[in-house]
Amino acid sequence: LVWDNLNTHTSAVMRRLIEARPWLTVFRLPPYAPELNPVEAVWAHMKKSMANLPVRTVEELVSVVRGRLRRVQRRPDLIAGFIAKTGLDFQPP
């Protein structure tokens, strides 16, 4: 499990839940490290693909965003690139 340091992820309750599952490996990201978070690369890609895109309504924007996310979803090579860009090794220690 890869987690950021959101306060609910680091609470005493969550620590107990993690400790009760010896099979679970948790990797914690630094408090703010967008370069280590593949989701940041996805959003940067999305924003670039939508630059200067005229939309008239929120509904139209939602439709465009969903369509662009589906395009990303259908390209496993692109997703692998976002993950590789982090330089992280996602193998358990």
C-alpha cells in the first residue's frame, strides 16, 4: 500500500489496523512529494491535453475529463510511464 501522510492515514487507529495485518506492507510518501506520486503525472497530462479547451458548462467539462481519463485508462504503456517517472521500486522490501 502506498500512502501519503494524510492525518487519517497516520492516526493511532490506522497504525493498529496496519499492525494487525503482518502481510500488509505500507510505503509512506513524504508530506508533499508530487514527483513521487504517479497521479500527479496523470493530472499534468490531463491538464496539458485540455489547455485552451473551451467548455460552456460544468457538465461539459465533466464529460471531457471522463473521456480523457478513459483514454489514459486504455493505454497501459502511458500508465506504466507515469509510474516509472517516479523512480520508485514498488517491490516489497
